[in-house]
Amino acid sequence: MAGGKLISTGVEFPDATTQTTSGLPLTGGTMTGDVSLGDNVKATFGAGDDLQIYHDGSKSIISDNGSGNLYIYSDQFIINNYPDTQNMARFVSGGAATLYHAGSAKLATTSTGIDVTGSVTCDGFTSTGIDDNATSTAITIDASENVKLATGSQFQFNNDTFRLRRDVSTGHYHIESDETGSSIIFGTDTGAGVVNHLTIDRYGRGLSQFTAKAWVNINGTGTVAIRDSHNVSSVTDSGTGNYLVNFSNDMGNANYSVSLAVGDVTFAMNHQSYWLNNITTASFRMKNLDDVPANYYDPVVFTAIVFGD
């Protein structure tokens, strides 16, 4: 005791009499004034000072050093800046947990996931489906938005067996597929079903109403032989100068157009005739006739080009 005062480290009692008559009892009480603790003077809780709250001169610290977790119970927990002009985080019981940037909400949890306001930048991303319109569509992008890839990047689908990419060295755009026997199809969905307008097979050959749906070049002498073809599975020798051409994929209808040509140095071209019959969606027959004399004969070169649906 010095000058009517009790001195203790970190706590000053005005005088013994006042302390005896006005102090808080050990069983607890109510304070009507502030408690001022200096730097590095701690308010401690727990038998082993497990929870400590203090200021070390440069920052304020809440330290949970004991066993167990630190719980904060609140129906609405808000973290704001000083002097309370901007939200930093807000957590609502039974509602959203929201994070803010400079006072503007950027990420909020929802009952189905998260809602992000602004752009997302990440080092990697794996998803089983993205849906911003709560539909069954895996990825939905608003009409006002675009998908942008950095130079040299590429879209990859089905474990990289199908790609959309831009070749940086040439500036060309590529649509590529690695799957054996696969084709790339361009079409439209009419509501009643998808209509294929152009099919490009793995050899680069196209099928559309604007390109030949089939073509064939045969050697008709001896055992008929196909030199090259597209959408033709086989050619049946039905007799001298008579060939049945069979499609690999059937035509849409039998109203297609066939252009025939014969090349053979044995006969003068102005004495040759060739025509079609037995036209079906699966095949057509082409015949070759020499007018002088009027006999069928097997040409060295017989070609056919098919246009249609």
C-alpha cells in the first residue's frame, strides 16, 4: 500500500476503502465503467488462460490456445471495416454467407451452390456441371456473354478426343477428332429432330446437299474393281457393261441426281451411251453401251457422281 492505494501489476485500485465497499464481489456483478488494459495486458479466460484477448502495441489479437474449438454464436454475424462504412463479410443463419470486396458483394452461398458477381480467375477448374439458369443444361451462358480462350488455348471434350483450337503459328482454326471412325457433323435442330447439313468423315470427305453424297471410279474390265470412292460400299458386276452401285449410307430419298462418265481409248467417245435404272435409296444401276456396233461393253474407266439429300 502506498499513499492510500493498492498497487498491482496491470491493475490500479484507487484506495482500499473504496475497493472494499465498491469493488465487484468474487461471485460476479455489474460494471458501469470501462476497463482499460495497456499494451500486452491480456484478458484471459479458462483455467489455463486458454482464450486471450489483448493488443500488443501494433495489432489486436484474439488467441485461442486451449483445447477444443473457438465458437462464435450469432443469428447474423457481420464483419465490417473501421469506421463501419463497408461490409467485409456477412453470415446469416439459415441464409447466405457473403464475402465483399471494397463493400461490394462478390461471392454468396445459395441453397444450390454459390453465386459469384464478377469474373472468376483460377489456376485450375474441374466440374461435373455448371448451370447459371437452374436447368438441366450442363453449361449455360447468357446471350450477352462470350466464351473467350487465351491465345494457344483450346476446348477439349470427351477426354481430349475432340478439340476446338486455333493454331498460333498459322492462325488457322481447327476442329479435330481422334476417335477411330468418327465424323464431324454440322446440323440444325428443327424441334422435330436434328437435320444434318454437312458430315465430314475421318478422311476429310464431306456429305451435304452442296457436296457429292457419293462418287465412284471403277475399272469395269475383267473383275470389276473400285479405284476410289466415297459413300460407296461395293459395285456388283451384273453382266457386260452393267454395274449395280451400292451406297454405304442410304440416300434420304430416291430423287437424287447421278452424273456418269466413261473413259476408254478403245471406242470413239461419240459412239458411247450410258444410262441409269433401278434407282433406290440404297443403290442404282449404271450401264454402258457402244452404239457402233450396238453392244454393251466393259469400260476401263466408269465414273459416277451423286448429288441429293
